[in-house]
Amino acid sequence: MHTIQICLGSSCYSRGNNTHLGVIRKYIAEHGLEAEIAFSGHLCENLCSEGPILRIDEKVYKEVNLSSLYRILEELKSKDDVTSNP
Ligand code: FES
């Protein structure tokens, strides 16, 4: 089980997380990952200048954009593929 938390503070939200939010939701649904990924939003954590911020498990991703987001999601999914198909 992984946790994705997206910063919904106004700075991160307006600089990309408004779009990333939908992209992540769609990705989880399209790949049937609802049981493996808990997705939620969180409030500003004072990293605005390095945003948009995304937190996956304990790791903080900074300056996320659409291309890095897809890479991050693919990496996360492949980790799960490895654990479910050893
Ligand atoms: S709005 Fe995301 S860290 Fe401040």
C-alpha cells in the first residue's frame, strides 16, 4: 500500500496541482490501483517556492510537472508489479 498526498495549498494548486489532481485520480482509476494507493490532499506545508509539492509515502517531490508526474506514477506502479509478481 502506498500513499500519495498532493498539496492543495493555493500556490501549489494554481501552479500545477490543480491539473495533477485529475491526472493522478485518472491514473489510479485506469490502472485499477484503488486498493494499492491511498490518495489524499494536504494543506500548504511551507514549501511553496519549491512547489508544486507531491508526497509519496515518506518522500517529498518538488517542482512536479506533468512529465515528472507520469514518471513518478510509472515508477510507483512498477514497484507494485514487482511485489505482486515476484
Ligand atoms: S502551497 Fe504547497 S507548499 Fe505551500
